[in-house]
Amino acid sequence: MARYLLGRLGGILIVFFIVSVVIFLLMHAIPGGPYNEDKVPLSPEAKANYLRKYGLDRPLVEQYLLYMGNALRGDFGVPFQSPTETVTGLIGRTWPVSASLGMIALLVALPLGLLLGTLAAARQNTWIDYATSTTSTLGLTVPNFVVAVWLVLLFAVQLKWLPTGGWGQWYHYIMPVAALALAPMALTARYTRTSILEVARSDYIRTARAKGLSDQQIMTRHTLRNAMIPLLTILAPQIPNLITGTIFIESIFRVPGLGKFFVTSILGRDYPMIMALLLLVAVVWSLVYLITDILYVIVDPRVRLGKSKT
Amino acid sequence: MSTSTLISGQNIQTLPRQRTLLGDAARRFARNRLAIVGMIIVVLLVFAAIFADWIAPYPYDAANPTMALQFPSAQHWMGTDEVGRDVYSRIIYGTRISLSVGLGVMAIALLIGIPMGLAAGLMGGPVDYIIMRLVEVFTAVPALMLALLLISVFGGGLFNVILALGIVAWLDACRLLRAQLLSLRERDFVLAARTLGATSTRIATRHLLPNAMAPLIVAITIGIPVAIFAEAGLSFLGLGINDPIPSWGKMVGNALSYMRVYWHLGVFPTLAIAITMLGFTFMGDGLRDAFDTSMNR
């Protein structure tokens, strides 16, 4: 296990390195720079000054090494789009907003999805089952910004129950969380149903039944536990997306989160911010996958890490 | 031998019908009501895209400031937008954009993904390792951000949007094909072919590839709505396709500031996106179930 984890960490570091080089080259390949005339009216001297100040006049290799050197020491530079603060400060201010939305959405989606999936499986081929599978197909197919627009039209414009957007009060969470939670909920429901039905056919469930356990005991102690395992792989990729902020939802509901910076940084050629955001996502992504692998071993004793893996 | 002489006579009709993989799949597909609904939606969309010039009552870019922000009426079935363009016409023309994005992105994704997946799955070893690390690198970067970076490098416009989304979308085709090949390689029929003395090229082309095709076709139909969604998202942010070309995503994005009063600007483009996504997804799911012989329903 320790050896496997070390190997994985090594792999992650290599991926980090390549990601940072690729993105660094790509973003400098974008025509135009952060201090071009079309963005800010500056005299040539002032522009040269800015370029020198942020090291943008040096060769790319040097810029890269300088940035990575500083980043390793925890200094991610100053965002060009908001020069009065640091990149760390900007992310520290906006990320918690996005992350809290995402976490709440997950906390809503997971139990609801499990419940719906279990109900659908327990009442296979009844109206409950059909209603659940229709809902989950809709939830998985209809894009979340479309759902968000419908929510606004229904609850804010038509019924006037909720404000169209904003941030700071508990009720500002309702619509963004609903729009964000729908897809993961649908995914959870669908996979819970499939994997419960699959597990229900296995030998150890027959044994449990032969032993005289009640249906409910079989469901909670044997079926559900085993059915949860494939869910890990399904849900893990959702987590980084959810907690790093979704620009669509945040812009529709005017949530002051991290999401919009993914776009504004690229449009404004905000090099330090682009790099920081990408590294942030890469770190979250790697951590989630690493934790999933470890959880796998804990939940399912049949899995052994590092062996017989293709 | 004896049977063939027996049936060579008049009673050929009594032979059990020959069953092929494709025939079986088509039968299963036709029995799936949702899949048929999906297919009808897709056919209608293709129809609308081809004959947009005849179906749409107005040109998509005919602005008319005196008729701006009209609610739906007999003249303008879905109302008009902020510069007075007919929303219904723009939605009809929008099918062209959505469908060309869906098909174009998948074509590019397959053009990159299939060779990569083949190389990884068949050659294995260091080639496989390098390709899988590459896939990992791409996965670690948020797809939207990578697409944005690429579009910023290439410049905007329909073709560049398709190119950028295609470069982002090849991962799934590659991963899927590789996984298919790896699992097929271990099957008994491959072992049988090998024992009979088949060369590895023959096994790859005659045994592995044909068997890996069905899931790939399914992946394409499921990938199309994803690409359509991605384009709608980019245009929603104002970064994809430029005005006056009608992109549904862009229409939704523009509607945001008017939607509180002019609900029709939000409702119709979102419905168009949702229906298109559902159509392709139903069809894709139907194809998947039809080809999946392990799941006899």
C-alpha cells in the first residue's frame, strides 16, 4: 500500500509538471498580453515598466522557472485583474463561496440519490421505479444552466418565492444548490439502482436469505454496503467540478465565487491567476482520486492496491 | 453436409431466419420506445437544420428595432429578442450550429482518440504508459478552461470552437477503446484464434476491432449531446460563436438580463437545448442497450 501510494504521488507530480508546462506555453501562445492597448490605455513607457515589474519582458523559460520557484515557496504572485491583492488572497476570498455551494450540493445529492435509487431497486418495475429513472435521465441530460434558468423563471419570476440571485442569506443557497445537485443526485440514483439489483443476485445475498435474515436486514447490512462501492468511482470525478465552482450557476445566480475567474483570467491574459487556478484544480483532482483509491481498499477488502491493476 | 442437401430444395422459407449482430440490435432498438422517441427528435432536428431556409419564417439576422422584445404572437411564434429578431427563426437556424458542433467535435475527437486508443490498447508497454499519462494530464485540466485557452489561441468562430472542443473531447474515445481492447484481449475467442495460428495483426483487425466498434458507436451518440452542451456553454458565456449567427447557448446568455420580464427569451432556447440533449441521449442509450448482448431484457 505504502509503495503504491508513493508511486501514485510520483505520478501525480509528473502530471503536475507537464500540466504546468503545457498551460504555461498555451497561455503565452494567446495573442496579446495583459497590458495591451485594447485593455488598458497606457503610454509605451508605463507599459514597459509594468512588463518589467512582473518579469514579462524576460524569456519564457526564465519566466516559468521564476514562477514555479515562487509558487513552491507559496507565492503565487499578483492577479493582473485585481492588482491590490495577491492571487492567494483572491482565491482565499472567493473559493470558500464556491466550495461551500459545491459541498452543500453534494450533501444534498448523495442521500437523496441513494434513497431514490434504493427505492427504485426495491420496487423494481413499479411506477416508483419508472418515475425515478425518468427523473434521473432528465437530471443527467438537461444542462445545469438550463435547469438554473428554469428555476429562476419558475420560482423567482413566476411565483416570486425567491430572489433571482444574490448572496449572503440562507435562501440565496436554495436555487444554486438545487441546480448543482440535480445531476449528481440523478447519477447516484441511477447507479445505486443498478448496483443494488446486481448485488441482489449474488451468492452471499442468497446465503443471507437462506440464513433467515429479514429483507430489511439484508438490504442495510449486505446489499447497500456492497452496492456503494461502484458509486465511489462514479461520484469521485464529480467532486472537483463541484467544489471548484461552476461559472454558469455562479453567473446566473450572481454568486461571488471562483467560477468567473476561470474565464476572466484567460480573457485578461492574467497569467499568474490562470496558473494558480489550474494548479488548484489539478491538486483537488489528484487528491480526490488518491482518496478514492484509498477508500476503495477500506470499503472493499477484496481490492488490493498495487496488485493486478492494469 | 446432409442438412445443406436437405434444404437446397423448395422449403427454404422454413429455415430459421439468419440472426446477425446488427439485425438483433436493430430489433432490440425498435422495441425500445424511448430510443424511438429519441431518434424521431434527432431526425426532426436534422430536417430543421437542412431545410431551415424554408421552415424559418424570417432570416435569422433580420433585426427590427421597432419590433424589439415582443411577446409570442401569431406573427412571431416565440416572440422577438432585444434587437427585434424572430426567436423562432433563430432557433430553427440554431439547429445548424448545434448539429455541426456535435458532429464536428465527435469527428475530431475520433480522429485523435481512435489512433491513440488503438496504440495504447494494442501495443501496450511504454506506448500505453505515455498515452495514459497524456490522458491524465488532459483530465487534470478543467475541460472548459482548456477549451477557452485553445479558443483564445486559435481565435473565435464556429470552426475554431469545434476544433477546440474536439481536442478536449478525444479522451473518452481513447479511454473507451483501450479498455475495450484490453478486456477483449483476454477473451476465449481470441485465445482460440491464437491457438489456430492467427497472427497478431489478424487478431487485431478481424477479432478485436469489430468487437470494439459497437461501444464506440454508442460513445459517439452519447458524445454528441456533450459537445452540443459545451458549445452552448461557451456561447452562453459569450466566448463561442459570434453574433449574428444564432447559437442557442448565446441566446440563453443574452436572455439573462431580459428574462425577468421577457420570459420567452429564456424559455424557448433552453427548451431547444434540453430537447436536443434528450433526443441524442435517448437514442444513444437505446443503441447501447441494443448492442449490449450481456443485458437481455
